Amino acid sequence: MSVQYLSNEKGQVTAVQLPIKEWEILKSKYPDIDHLDSKLPQWHKDIIDSRLDALEKNPELIRPISELIGELDK
């Protein structure tokens, strides 16, 4: 994939550009990619807030990602 990175005057990458043919390939593999910038529904936000609240109240529930991967590999 021939990706071009665009930077600002400080050298920070601010955008990514790719050829239209490669964009079309991505769209065929991921049909919903055009909707990634749509607003998150309120019910999604509510679920995220409740899960973050539960983790804040019970930090022992947070486990390393390596444990999750190990469980998934079983």
C-alpha cells in the first residue's frame, strides 16, 4: 500500500493519504468504513460510561491484555 503521511510545521503527522484504488479495496473489505465518522449513539455512550464506572469502583477487574490473549488461545 502506497500511503503518504502529511505533517504539520512541527513534523507531527496530521493526515494520511492513499490512492483511490487502494481506498476502493479497503471499502470492499470493510463496507462500513464510510460511516466511521458518524456520531456514537447515546445508548453506546451510556454502556461505555457504565463500564468505566464499574472499573473505577472495582479496579481489580482490570487485567493485562496478555491474560486475555492467553484465554482466547485456549
